[in-house]
Amino acid sequence: GCSDSDGLDMYGLDGEEMWYADFNKGEGVVALPPFADPFTFPGFYEGAVGNQGVCKANLATYIKAYKNPEE
């Protein structure tokens, strides 16, 4: 969720998506199937928003420090 084109931050277990923050919609989404035990992630969306800000600030610093190297 760090680039301008990405719009989510995902949490998973054993390669399966459990929850994601959808920044385009402004909400956290539980991605478990209906038969799974329900659970909540209080504060995860707000934390994902904060992490996105840190990531973008770090990315800008790295681009400047490394003079925007090729991928």
C-alpha cells in the first residue's frame, strides 16, 4: 500500500488473506469465508493508514538518497 497505484494493506496466515485495509474505500475488510470463526481487528485500519504514511515518507527519502534507481 505504499505506491500511488496500490490501494490496500493485507494481513494473512499461511498464505491466506485474512484481513485487508482498502484505502480506496476507507475501511478494513475481513476476507475470511463465512464458515470461519468471526473475529475483529480493532485499530488495524488506523494502523495501516499510519504505516502507509511512514512507507511513503521512507520511499521519498530512498528515491532522493539513491537518485531514483531503476527497478
